[in-house]
Amino acid sequence: MKENVFDVLIYLFEKFMDSDGDDQADVDQVRTDLLEAGFPQAEISKALEWLDTLTENHDIKTVSTPAFRVFSGAEEARLDAEGRGLLMFLEQSGILTPASRELVIDRVMALNEAHITLDNLKWMILMVLFSQPDEELAFARMEHLVYGNLPQSLH
């Protein structure tokens, strides 16, 4: 079984996305559930740390619009042209704000993966929007992009 941090994050997101906000999951219980699901301890720890920093208050200052975002070499190594294009498209269509775009890029860089696939980037954007207050509409629009593009099973 070759799970990575991203697999743990998606599992957690899908499992807890529909739960009540009042229902705070105990970290030890979550860790036990993940171990029972077969995820490696090291990947669980990395995923939980990633989620902890996601919920921190990120005070990102935005510049006046229109602005042009230049990606660093390290960011370009993790996000190919297609991924960077997706971020631009989502910002131009109003799903991402400059602040949420920067938070997505921050979370991409924190994941410590050599390359982020387009599908994984979509999931990360969904997780970031879900974690932010007042982003319900943007989340719903992004959710449609993520779940709407999944292949339908044939009956």
C-alpha cells in the first residue's frame, strides 16, 4: 500500500466534510481511525500537521487589482503550467481571491511533494476554501469542478 500525505488528507476531508461543525473530532481518535484504515503513521502525522497550519490565521495582505503573480522557481517546480493556469482561471472567475490563491500556494509548498498533479491541486483548493470563513459560494463552485469532472460509473 503506497499512501502519501495527500491520500490521508483526501480521506479525512471526505470523511469529515459532512459532519457538524459542532462535532470537533479528537485528534487521538482521528489518528486511531487513520491507523485502522491502513495509513502509515508518518503520513498521518504529516497530514495532521498540514491541517493544523491550514486552520491558522494567515494574515495575507493583498495588493490592489489588477495585479500580476510571478511564481518562484520552487513554486514552478511543484506547480506545472497547467496547475498555475488553473489558479489563474479560478482567480479570474472569482472562485479564488488573491488571498485564497496565496493560501493555496502556501499549502502546496508545505506539502513537500516534488510535483502536484492537477487533480491533487483541485482537492487542495477545495480543502483551503472549506477551511476559510465566508467562502461557502466559492467552495460550492469549486466542489462542482472537483466532483463534476469525476467519471460516472456505468450501470
